[in-house]
Amino acid sequence: MPIEGAVALVTGANRGLGRHFAQQLVERGAARVYATARRPESVDLAGVVPLRLDVTDEATIRAAAAAAGDVTLLVNNAGISHWTNLVTGTLDAIRAEMETNFWGNLAMVRAFAPVLAANGGGAILNVLSAQSWFAYPSTNGYHAAKAAQWALTNAVRMELAEQGTLVTGLHLGAVDTDFSAAYDGPKGDPADAVRAGLDGIAAGAIEVLADDWSAHVKRSLADDPARLYAEIRAGAV
């Protein structure tokens, strides 16, 4: 799907990866970019249309779908991590991660699938994570939510194929944004990850591995899982 001339909507576009998505879409010649956030006044990019949207609030999702009826590219970027484990973490924190990363993503797809169909099919880019495929101490609520979001991405790809909608999953390791501020390991350039995702959409790819770590983890799914977990315990992440 060509990026130039597309009408895009990006969730969580006021900072981090979402801000990079909105900026690069403008730079690539998108006809219009809806930069959404719970507080649209916090969007500080030129050339975008700020729009109020909270992916956990059905009313704002319906309002956004009504206001942005010309969308041809939906970028589901909004996500949260409360840095919690499943056994010892609070259930409220774990539920919040699933509410945003899984249910919020699904609500956006359900609201905008008819919009995309009416506009010729278009595309959806779901921002996933290498943690769709592996657990890590203190982020296992996030891991479970991202694994569910990966399954969601694969499922809606099949369900929306008949209407001609491309559904792409973008997997990446940690990148240098405030989202990963508490992580003290290696971090990639968020602009590179965003560029890989948009290049994937332009090429019609259904899955994009934005960095070497994501590619390594994906390959490990066909291997003895003990090897990957030995790497994680050894601090190779």
C-alpha cells in the first residue's frame, strides 16, 4: 500500500513511537495524518490533525471513527507496560495492560474496519513487540498482553482479507523512548523501527521484524525454548 497519498490515523501519537509515526507519515507525503491522544492538546507536530482518542474508551473510539471517515491506514501504536509479573503483580495492573494492548487494539480494529472497507480496503499496522514471543522478569503482564495482541493480529488479518485490508504486525525490541526508560539494556533508534514498519506497509508485508533481536527471537520459536531462556537469564537481552 503506498504511503504517499494515504490518510492515516495513529494512536498514542503525542510521544514516543507514535510521534515518530505521525512525523514520518507527514514526511512521506500522506494526504492527512490524524495524530490521536487522550489529550490532543499535547500533540506538538506540524502538519497533522490532532484528535482526542483513548483506546480504552469506546465513546472516544466511535467519535474518532466518525470524525476520520476518510482513513485508509490505521496505526495501532498505543500501548502500556506497568512492569509487573503475573504471579506477584497486582491484578489491576495486569488487567490494565490487557485492556490497552489487547482490548484497545481490538476495539480500534472493529471500529475502523468498516471505514477501511468503504475506502477501498487500506491497511492496519499493529505495533507489537519481540515480547510477543518471550517472557522477561517484571514485564510478564506486558508479555501476555502482547502475545494476545499478536494472536489478534493474525486472526483479523484472515477476517479482513476479503475486504482487501492488509494487516501487518510490527515486532521490535526496546527502543529509546520514555516507554522503555526503566529498561537499562540496549535500545534501538525508534525512528528506524517506525521506518521499518512503514516500509513494510508500502511493500505489502504481513509481518515486519524491525531489528536483529526480534528476528533472533522469532527464529527461536522453532528451537528448544530452554536456549532462549538461558540467553535471557545470562543478560543477553
